[in-house]
Amino acid sequence: MNVASVSFNIGNSRIQKKSSYSFNRSNYFSSSYKVEDFVSFGSKNKTVVQSYKSKELEILFTEKQIQKRVKQLSKEINDFYGNEPVVIVSVMKGALPFAIDLSKRLNMPVEMEFVRLSSREGSRVPTGQIKEINMDLPDLDGKNVLIVDDIVGTGLTGKYVVDYINQKFNTKSTKFCAFINKQAVREYPFEPDFVGFNVENDKRFVLGYGLDDRGFCRNLPFVGYDEFDAL
């Protein structure tokens, strides 16, 4: 399995070490954010990237796997809506890469809107409260709304956004699409209608492809993980 070229194409037959892009997280909270090493152990999905404070960040989903699943998921959504127009409401910031990649593969007319809220406040652990940052939306009455988010964990954010839209608008339909679903940590009665990947291990803290760790790592083209107590 491969990861990492300077363009982050995950499709080559071997790992390439590039000095022009680094991911040194030993100085995670400093302004020094430069490139290190990419190491492959050769087995599928066991590529290990040098992580902050000498911890290991393992690859959970490669860029190739992500794009393959996005293609499959877009077909499910295309089949569901047919030619009916859809308004994608992307939950910022984490869902942005996923929402954009997904929207490129949808065949129906698509509008894109964005909301921004927070449930972690700069921490790895959800606070149990939602902080609205920007919930400005146009009139969604009579429209098919597809909410797109990066991850459903406790279910609080998903339930909050769906309830907010359904209470404020008389939509034709309101559906929810999650890039990652972590059923094992669910605390609220909420299930997404469309799911990219299911992650069963609740001790895995996932990051990359929009998912962050205190603001960093959203730009990684793959999804990696370490344990919740790694930091």
C-alpha cells in the first residue's frame, strides 16, 4: 500500500520520501510544521506515518479507497434522487473536502450551502453542547436537502442540524450523509441516511480528509488514526 508523493497521489507501487512536504508533529503547537518521513510496512492499510510526539498515525483509509467509496456513494445518492434538484448543506469545516468531492459526482442540479458549528471547542472530546457559529441559510421550503458532514459520533451534531432545518423550513425531504459513522459511541437517537465508512473501534481518533485534531490535519488526503489517549 502506498501513500505520499509530493502531490499526494496514492497509487504508486512504493512509498516515496519527499523533503518538500513534511508532517512533523513533534512541534505540533509551534509554527514549525514541516515535512518528515513516510514509512511503509508493506501490508495493506498498515502504512505508518511519523506522528506527533513520536506516536504512530496509522492509515485507516487511503486516498484511493476514499475516492472509490465516494464514487460508490454518489451512485447511491444519484439513484435515490434521480433528476430532482438537491441542496447540499455542508457542515463546516470538516465536511468540506467530502462535500466537494461528492458534489462533483452528482448528476442532478445541485446547490451548495454551508453552516458552521462546533461541538469540540479545540479538544478531542465532544463537549456535549453545540456552538452555532454560522447557521445562515436561504429559504429551503419545498427543496430536497442533503446535509453532508464529516463524521457522526455521539449523534449530537447530526440531530441538531436535522432538527434545526426541519423546524425552520418545510423541506421536500431532509437527508443526512456522513463520511464516517462511529456507531459505537452513539449517545443520541440519530442515524445518517447515507454513510461513506463505518468505523467500529471507538478508541480510534480519526483525522485527515477534513477531519482535524485541534485545527490541523484537515488537508491530509487520507484518513489516519491514533488512540484517543495518544496525546
